[in-house]
Amino acid sequence: MPSMNCSSEENPGVRIKEIGSFFAGGRRVTLTDQPVQQVQVARNAPARTVDMNGDYITGQCYVQYLRQVAPAFDAPLMFWHGGGMTGAMWETTPDGRPGWHSYFLNAGFDTFICDAVERGRASWSPYPQIYKEGPVFRTLNDVWNMFRFGPADTYAPEVAEQHPFDGVRFPMSDLDTFGAQFVPRWVTHADITLDAYYQALQQVGPVWLIAHSQGGNLALEAVATHPEFFRGVVIIEPASVPPVTGRAAQVPHLFIWGDNVEEFAIWKVYRSATNGYVDQLQAEGCAAKILDLPASGITGNTHAMMMDDNSDQIASMVLEWMSETGRILGSDR
């Protein structure tokens, strides 16, 4: 395996060779016995026949990629988003700063941003005809708690009435902008999402992977099952961990945690489970590391640390870990 190098001499600037996208996974499903309707589908036009009987493609993910003329790294970087979100979370922060996608692209990676099954540009399927239940939706109230912006149940619609944690790094005045990117989520689609991600990885891998929250849990399952797809994984505050590590010890892991975890019962559960999982990985010889930001003297980070006002600082720590890990892997060749 070649060593990783992102020096300015070898990567003086981003020169894009190709911008594109593809869909991975999916299967054909045929619907029958659906009512035929007369629907006005366009403004100022008469109603026309809408017949939902026929063939559908369902269960695919969407992947957007940017390939550089001279990437500085030995493998591309893929991003998996969290629950109720899409790949947009990596692109631009709510207050308009360049996101992690730009940071790592400028560092020299070819990049692949995914929208999971039923998210964003991956599209939906009819329910209950194909998806057997309806989606759940994320409110700003829920995000206030789950993303640890402030003490539990203290959300207020007006910024002046909000009381976030002291020193919180998220741009609270842009909370509504953050809320604009939330999308429906179907909570029973982990298996079909992983199947689609595996198809994407077969086309792209091996990759370095950064995954957030629900995406972090899916990433851990993927690494445990298919370590050959990964050079290393960065798991940001996973919402849960698999029951067993499988073959994951073959792949370096970096887990990152922000602040105020102890203020929320559910996050204490998630963190405790992750600590046990890391202990198991390390016992199996895995190069697994926890980056506890508060313990490192970096305070105020939320569950959306890639959007917090010090997001570049955290990205630089991730890049340092990936670079060092890549050099070690290269020396083991």
C-alpha cells in the first residue's frame, strides 16, 4: 500500500478531473392492484391519468464524487451521514462556512458523499406499498436534545429565548438553516441501506470513511463484515454499536466525542456501549482510538461537530490521524 502524503508541494491546489454521481444497490419491485387516478399533476393543466401499477427501482443509495487530477492520498474518502439527514451535512455549515467536504478535498482526497436509501437524491418509494410503514420526522425540539445544544427540553423557537450550554460551539443563530436540511427517515431500513452501501463500496473501495451518528453505527457493522472495503474509519458519536466486532479489528478506528454527553441519559448509554466496543477492539489487536474532545481541552462541541465553529480544528485532528495511520499501513506493506 502506498504511503499517504498531503504536502503542499505535491498537492499545490485542487484540480478536479471529474465530477459525477451514481446510484448503487436497489432492486426491481412490481406493484399491482393499485387504483388508477385522475390527477392534475401540473399547474394550469387538465387532470391526467396516474397509474401506479408497474415496476419500481427501490433500495438504492446515491453517491456524488469529485476526483482530482493528482490526489494526494492512496485511497478516496467517503462520507456517511446521520439519521434524518443527507450528504448535505458535509458540504456547507449552517452559517455558511466551507464544510468538511471542502476541507478534505483541499487536503488532497478524492471524495464520495453518500445519500442513504430513502434520503435526499436517493429518492423514496411508495408506502405502504413498498416501504411497509411511514417515516418519522425530526423537529428542532428533538434536535436541541439529541444534538446536545442545550439542557434537555429547554428549546425555544426564538433565539433570544434559547439557553444553550455555556460555550456551545454550534452557530445557534443559524439553527433554522440547520433544520431546513432534515428529511424523513424510515427506521427499519438498516439492512437495505447497508446492502446499498456495500454496492457503492464495491465500486469505489477501499476507502477512508467518515461516518456520523446512525451512519457511524452502519459503518461499524460494515467494517465488522467487510473490512476489505476500508483503509480506516472515523466514527463520530455512534448512536449504537454492533453486538460483536466480527473482523473489524483488521481496520484502524478513530472514535470522536464532543461535550455534555453526561447531561443526557441516552448519550451516556451510547458512550458506555462504545467504550466497551473499543475495549473489545483493542483486546483483539485493533488500532482503535477514542478522541475525547473535552478531555483534550476542546470544549463546547455538539453532536454536529462538523458544523461547530471549530469544525476545521477537529477536521485537522482527523486528518492527522488518517495521515499517521496511512504511513503506518504503508510501512507494513
